[in-house]
Amino acid sequence: MKFTLTATDPGSSARCGVLSTDHGEIRTPIFMPVGTVGSVKGVYHHDLSDDIKAEIILGNTYHLYLRPGLDVLYKAGGLHKFENWNKPILTDSGGFQVFSLTQIRKITEEGCTFQSHIDGSRHTFTPENNVITQRKIGADIMMALDECCPGDADYKYAEKSLTLTKGWLERYAKAFHESEPLYGYDQTFFPIIQGCVYPELRVQAAEHALQFADAGIAIGGLAVGEPTEKMYQMLEVLDPVIPKDKARYLMGVGTPANLLEGIARGVDMFDCVMPTRNGRNGMLFTWNGIMNMRNAKWAEDFSELDPMGTSFVDHTYTKAYLRHLFIAGEMFAGMIASEHNLAFYLDVVRQARKHIEAGDFAAWKEEAVRKVTQRL
């Protein structure tokens, strides 16, 4: 697996590249739809591939480990075959989900023990068995097991947490290189840079993680409670530290504006549940701004959802129709909104690539952020 830089923007740290995998090439910057349990909620795979033009999707190790379980996934030949998706897949380690289970998990130097949110059964993730778990799931890109430090943690806690993550990474890398892919194609893993909002810890984490990085590296522990400006500051701190030939993945981020600001600071890859989760609840992201489709103002608006966009659903459904579906409680409303939002997010990174290649991304980004953040 290899990352190749193809263009840079003279006015920012934005760049374009290609991440080559055995399941296809990923053009960066890229947004990755989240398919937590083997599906992107409410979206057909043929729509994801052909219309939304997703180049890679995510699976969640914690959820897939619990259900359907590793035996089923192994017998199916891995997640690609199980969910019938022939493009690249990335899996997280499950560390963030375990972090979220504050009341029912225990973290030690050995690993993290947690109770299933489904039936209360107890399980343990260690760096070693996490490698085995992700090998059986079969993602093209695996994430190293880490502890996701809270965004408001004090320095002492963040430092202790980072020490734990560094130790886990060393064990994870050893286990990864002592194991083999199970399904006949190459896999790689990304180390994760932690360190909360403390620049010196972030740099320390990056320098350690880079010893184990191959095609790329992930930036974790952001958008977890810290102010947005702190997130941007950490990206600026890390930009000169991470070599240009490594793909940079900002985990779990975020809004369209977050994507654009992250790209300006050198980020290549993003994921977030926001397009589908907010879509199911009636929020649409467009090039003109953000719309709440339950508002009465759309009841007799027969214009396209996003006249400025290229989303495949825009020319099929009107604002009035989508509002009607939401008010009527039709599940089709969430499907349309989810597909629209994902198509919009993929259009955001596609337009970003065009402007990086043209050399005018920095100026274009300022106006684009202003438009996508306004409420309609």
C-alpha cells in the first residue's frame, strides 16, 4: 500500500494524493462514509458506489466484533464479501467506542476490559487480539489500538494516557508484523497520534508513532470535547512534523467547515457519522448553507434541494416533498437526506481537490466555509 502526493496548494498546507490499495485507488482529500455494523445506515451500496461515488467506507471493530462476530465474518471471507463491497474498507480499533463506555469499562496497561452494550457480557481488547480481530474483519486499513483521551483532560492525565497508547502501539506493531492477511490481499495499519490539546504531547506522540507508520498515520482524540480552535491548533502543530509522503487521517471529523479547515491544514482523510445521523433527523448540508427540513418555510418550496450542488438526488426531489416526508414520518425521508448529505460531503472534497490542483484552494476555501456554515 502506498500514498503518492500529486499536488499542493501554494497558499495553504492543502494537498492532493492517491492512496493505492488492493481494492482500488483512493483520491485524497477524501471523506469516508461510516458503515458501523456493515452498512451505511439507510443507503444502498450501489448508490454509495455509483451515485455518491464513495471510494472507501468504514467498519467499526467494536460493533462488528460483538455482532455478527468474528466467526461469521471469517466464514463469509471477510467484511468485503459479507457486505458485498468491493472497494477499500477502513476499520477503527474500537478504542473510541470503549472510551465512550465510561461506566462499563476498565483500562489497564494490558488492555481494555468492557461490557457489551448488547447483553452485558465481558470482553477484553489487547493490542495483540485487536490485530487478530481486524485481520478477521479484513479491512484494507486497520487502526492501532489506542486510548482516546477526553478533550478536556488535564496535562497529567493526557500524559499518562499517551504513555499507555505508546506502549500499546509498540505491541500492536509487533503483533501485526508477526501475522498475515487472511483473505489474499494486502493490509496495512495506521498508528494513531494522541496527546489531547497539548502541543508538546502531540509532537511527542507523532514522533513515536511515525516509527511504525507505513502508508499513513491517524490523528485521534480531537472533536471529543475540546474547542474547535484547539483542534485546528493541534493540526497546525502536527503539519510540519508528519512527513509529506504519509496519508493523514483525522478521525471522526466533522462538519463541512471542519473538512475544509482540516484540508487547509494538511489533512487527507476524514470520516464522521454526521451526514447520515443529522440527515435522518432532518438536517441537510448544502452549498448555500444548512437547512432544517422540518421547518414550515419549506412546505411550498418546489425548488431543488441544492441548486448549487452536484448531488444526484438534487434534481429528483424538492424541498417541499422532503419536508412532507419528514412530517409524515416516512423512513424514505431519512434515506433521501442521508444520500444527499453524503453526496454533498463527497462533493466538498471533490471541489477541494479541483481547487488544490488549480492552486487557488486557500482563497476559495474562505468563501466556501462562509457559505456552508450559514443557516437557511
